[in-house]
Amino acid sequence: MLWATACVVTLGFLIALEIAARRYGGVPGPITNQAREVIFPPKPGPLYGGLALMMVVLTWRQRFIAAGAAIGVDVVFVSVRWAVGAEVPEDHFIGNGALWAMLGCAAFAITRRTGKERLLLLKGVGLGLLLVAGRKTGDTWLLITSKTRPTVLDPYVATADHALGDPSWLAGRILRASGPVSTYVLDLVYAQLAVAAIVVALYQLRNVAAEGRFPRHHLVRTFLLIGLIGPGIYMIFPVVGPIFAYGPGTSGTGGVEWAVADLWPNTPPPIGVPQPVPYDGITPRNCVPSLHTAWATAIFIHSRKGPRLLRFAGAFWLVATLSATLGFGYHYGVDLIAGVVFALTVEAALRTFDRGWDRSGIQLVAYGTAVFTGLLVSYRYLPLDMAEHPGVFGPLLLLAMASVIYGYMRTTRLWEPKTAPALQPEPQPEPV
């Protein structure tokens, strides 16, 4: 019943986004884009990542067959496009095979499997397709934000960011001075966040085929829910980011005509009474909260119970993602704080749902929600006070984030199963 309800809700949400994309942007939505990739060149996305997640329910023999089929289909598609001289972007070559393999496994489950085996295989296919659909859904959400929010609130957030010392401006100067190697590494980390998530998820789901069931909680759930809820907040709090509102944009020149001023990263914006400003109808309003920060935080949390290498990778990805979001001018410092609180609240909500909404979980989710709401309200209605009193509001912002981190760690530790000490056998008297 739970899976059926989730499928109905997901389908209804995708249909709503399909209608919204055609109404506001005049372009196909996530359902159409996904369907056309069965035949046409796919856009860059986690198609093979979705296939990898699906294969956690398969045996090793079945995995090799599915992977071989996916690669074979891609070879055929690429060969045909090359033979007919079709113009295909460089990053749109492969991916059809992965989608065909997932759809083939779904058909195999329906026609050749029964009972628990069919359900497990369909769950695996659904998980893989959800990851792929999540990317399409996110793209549609971002399009809707750019078309329906003609003004942005960057002056408010930039003013509030004075309380933290304008970290994006500082990080931008540091990154420029550090040379091309660090820029390349951070750009790679920022762009391949989904790859890191898939690696952690595959570790968590490594025993699904052997056990015949999914674990109660894993990273993919948190990742998808963050991507589902986060863009909705962009509609309430539209912000484009420092490099767009106060710089040249990512193209180097394209954002200047819409920018409040060309200041990033050399000169922090002056303190003044903020006002909403108009911006173009193309740039997504995807800044508050920082979902890259939220996703990297979720990866860090879920990597804590892995081997040392995975824990190190999770910590590295979090630090590098935070550095990239600031250094490239995609986010303000206050966005990162909101992103961390948002991620912990979503994670707490999912874990509390699994526990049956007990008192400690409800309190944790309510507190995280209250802090997150308070942050957004303060960015909107108290930015000038925050900028004029950084010695007060800067520590308060950090303390608010730290309190949610502490509450999450303290509560979840109490949820961990207690291991009782082994009973020691009583000493036996020696025979006389």
C-alpha cells in the first residue's frame, strides 16, 4: 500500500510539473523528456547511475547481463547516429542503453517473476528510474522558478551575509589566487555530486540481493526528498547568487546587464536598505537554501558508518562542496547555513517516519523546521540589522546551525540499538 501510494503521488507530481513546464516555459516537462530518451540522444544525467542502483537487486550474473545489454544498445544507437550523420552534442552520446536495460528489467519482473522476487526487482527498477526522473524534475523546477519569479531577493541575502563577513567574496578571491588546479578539482567535485551519492548508496545497498529486501533507511531517500522539497522553497525565496547578482555570471559577461553591480569577488556590496530587483527569465532562482550543501551534508552523514576510505571521501566531498559553492560565487554564506539545517531536518524527518513518529523525533523535526524558518525570515526582514551588528548576528547564525547539529547527533545516538554486554560464565569450583 505504501509503495502504491508513493507511485500515485509521484506520478501526479510529475504530471503537474509537465503541465507547468508547457504553460510557463513552452517546453516539454520531465515525463516527455524521459520518454524521448528511449530513442533520441539523452541529456547528461545519471542514467548509468540509475542502472547501477537498480542492479543492487540482481545477482552478479544478472548484473553482467544487464550491463552488457546496456552497453550493447548504446553501441548500436551511437553507430546508427554516426552512420546517418546526426548532429549530437558531445555529452549526449550515451545513456539510452541504461534506460532500455531498466525498462527491460521491469518487463522481465512483470512477465517472468512472481511474489517477493517480482516486488524486489520492481523496487530496484523504481529506485533507478526515480534517480533519473529526479534530475528531470529538478530541471523543470528550475525552469519554473526563472519564468514565474521576475524579481529576486539577492540584495536581502547579500546584506544579511555581512553578518558572516561576506564569505563568498573572500572565498572567490582565494580560489582565483590558488591557481587552476584547485579550481579544476572543486569544479569536478561540484559537478559530480551525484556520483558521490551513488557510491555511498551502493555501499549501503550492497546486501539487498542477498537479503531480499532494502534497508529501512538509505541515502537515496534523503537525496530525492531534498531535491523534491528544496526547489519549492526557491519559489518562496527566489535568489540567483553572488556571481549573477553582483558579477558577470558564469559566462563571464552575460550577467552584467542584469546585475545589481559588478562587484564579485573583489568588492563586497555596500550596506543599504535592500529591495527586490528584476532579473532575467533564464537564470534559475536556486540559491536559498543551498541544495548542494544539503546533499553534501547528507552524503557526509550516510558515509559515517562506512569503512575509513568512505568516511574520508564523505568528509572531503562536504568540505570541497562548501568551498566550491562559495568560491565559484554560486551561494552566499547564509545559504550554506540554511542548507545544513535543511538537510538535517529532512534526514531527521525520514528517520522519525521509520520509527513511527515518536516524541523525540517529532521534537527534533519541529526544532529543525523552526530554526530553518527563522533563518529565512531573518534574511528577509532583518538583513540590515544583521549587517550593522555582525558581532551579534554572526555568532547567532552559527549557534543556530550548531544547535540543530547537536540536537540531531544527540537524538540519533539515543536511537542507536544498545548492545548488551555478554554474560560472563560464573567460575566453577575446582573439584576436591
